[in-house]
Amino acid sequence: DSVFAHIVRAPEDPILGVTVAYNKDPSPVKLNLGVGAYRTEEGKPLVLNVVRQAEQQLVNDRSRVKEYLPIVGLAEYNKLSAKLILGADSPAIQENRVTTVQCLSGTGSLRVGGEFLARHYHQLTIYIPLPTWGNHPKIFTLAGLSVKTYRYYDPATRGLDFQGLLEDLGSAPSGAIVLLHACAHNPTGVDPTIQQWEQIRQLMRSKALLPFFDSAYQGFASGSLDADAQPVRMFVADGGECLVAQSYAKNMGLYGERVGALSIVCKSADVASRVESQLKLVIRPMYSSPPIHGASIVATILKDRNLYTEWTIELKAMADRIISMRQQLFDALRARGTPGDWSHIIKQIGMFTFTGLNSEQVVFMTREYHIYMTSDGRISMAGLSSRTVPHLADAIHAAVT
Ligand code: PLP
């Protein structure tokens, strides 16, 4: 008998499991709104033009070799990534008090940051928003932190529970870590306004709470890289410390290349270099060093003025298509006279709409209309097209009437 005979089957990942179910459905009208990946108007995955160009350059360069990267990754990529999120003129970068390490996309950056904090930071409690991306609690728990939640979303208004957020962070123990979605909060699509961010910043700094930003959608929310980075930059401009996990999965469409970065903004260059020395001790026994290809693509684009400009245009086009899907879905529901206020569809930002549909309604839409989404009613706007909006609107209409 197998020495593994006692092993019980683990449940499917709640997000990735949606695609597993979708793939099994033979219906020609089936629609997958579960995945957090961009699709074209034709429903196809998109490789950006600038990515193709950068890859071509890399292939043509015969001097390139496949040696190991250093533990912290590609130095040029790390510098460019810090500049992208913190701003080209960031004093923290100029003062050399930011350490940036290349990690395995956003997830790996969060995990390395979590492990570093668990080993070296004095407060082991991290507050994450309620709700949040389903992987957050698992990443931080396994990193060795103790996870608590703060109120974030108010189902009644389908907007931010700002009072609840301030109360919960206000009663958090001094020094606690707070996970903040830099923009395009997943799954709700609800972000604080800049004025609210400023209040959050003041409260957090007054209680010495440590910000840990998750920036998985820079440029994807508003179409502007700078606008989407503004909350992070506010927290860096005050001279305080913070962590930032970046991902190029969505904004460069490099999902499977696993390109991300963890930056830790410190008070001084001396502290930053000691922090980096310890980050290496976290990374080395985990995966030794990160992969070279994706980081080389990103560095090629970020350092070339023309490729960079072309990237911002392609990025804006993705963001705009998502925004247009919001409008089309909202209009389609209005045209059907679907009961309820659906204005949150056009108010929320980023890849997802938190529809407010409950799990029974989701089950109904999957069974009767072959539409797949997570059971919390989150739909990926990037998975929609002008052709499929009417089918989704019919399904929502039937589900709520
Ligand atoms: N953080 C949030 C909020 C996300 O939505 C995602 C992806 O869905 C990630 C992090 C990490 O993604 P990746 O590891 O593919 O960069």
C-alpha cells in the first residue's frame, strides 16, 4: 500500500477552481468571469506589443547568457521598479534608503516581505482588509505572522466602510503591520479617495502602524501609472517607513513570467543595506535566486524611452476597455429595467466588480447561464466583451427577479 494512502484530497483553490469548473462545461455560451487576467474584445489573452519587441531585442542580443541572477535579482530591474512605484524624483531613492529585491511576482514579494517581518519586526500582527484577496491570509499566516482583519467594505452602500476602517486601525496595537491595496482593491473595486488616504496616513503614522502596500494593479485602475501610485507615494513623502510588493502580471501582461519586486523604504541608507542583507537570508533557502527572463523584459521596457511610452499607451487601452465594459454592463441592466441600484458597477475601479450578488444567485447564473465567477459575486470585467455583455445582463436580471 502507498505510504501516502492516508492523504485526503485538498479542496480546489476557490479562485483557480472557477476555471477548472468552466473548462469542464461543454456549453458554447459559457463565460469565465472568475480569472483575474485580461482578455481582448475577442476573449483572447493579450501579449503586449512592447513585450514582443523587448523579447525580440533580448533574443537578438547574442551576448546574453543564462547565468544565475544574484539572490536579489537583476540590479537594473530593481532600480527601475522602485522608480516606477515611488516616482522618478523620489527623495527616498535619491537618499539610497530603499532596498528592492526581485521576487516571484506579487505573491512571492508578499511572502518574502512577510517572512522578513516575522523574523525581524517587533510586532507580529498584520491587519488585512475585510474582504481581501483570498491568498493574503494564507501567505501571511504561513510566513509566521498573526492575521487580523480591519473593516473595509460596506455591503449596504457597496462602498468603503471608512468609519469602520478608522475605528479598527485606531484600536490596533501600536506598531502593527497593515496591508493596504495600493489601488483597485481586490475583490471590491472600492478604493479610498485621496482625502481618505490622507486621513488613513495620519492615523497610521500617529500610531506607528507599519504600511505594507500590495501594488498588483499599478496603471490598470485609472490608466495612469502615476495616479495609481499616489497612495504609496503619500506614505513615502512623509519620511516614514513602509513595504511595497509590486507585480507586473497585470500591467505588463506577464502573468506566467512571475515578475515582481519587494521594496522596503527605510529611514537611512545604513538601515536599508542591513535590511537587504537579511532579505538575502530569507530568499536563499527558499528559491536561491529569481528567474531572469521576465525581469529582463521589464527592464528593457522601463529603460527605453520609446518602449516605455508605448507601454503606457497599451496599458491605458487595457484600462479603458475595462472601463467601457462597466458602462456597457450598467447600460444593459438599465435597458432591461433590472431592479436595484447598479451604479456601483461604474463607480468601482480596476479589474473586478463586486456585484453584490449572493452565492445562491451565483449558483443560479452558473447553472442556467453557464457564467462562472467566484461565489462572493465578484466578476472580472476584463473577461467581458461587447458580445457577451447582453448574456451577462440577462443572467443578472433573471437572478435578481
Ligand atoms: N495581490 C492582489 C490583490 C492580487 O489581486 C493579485 C493577483 O490576483 C496578486 C497580489 C498577486 O498576483 P501575482 O502573484 O500573479 O503577481
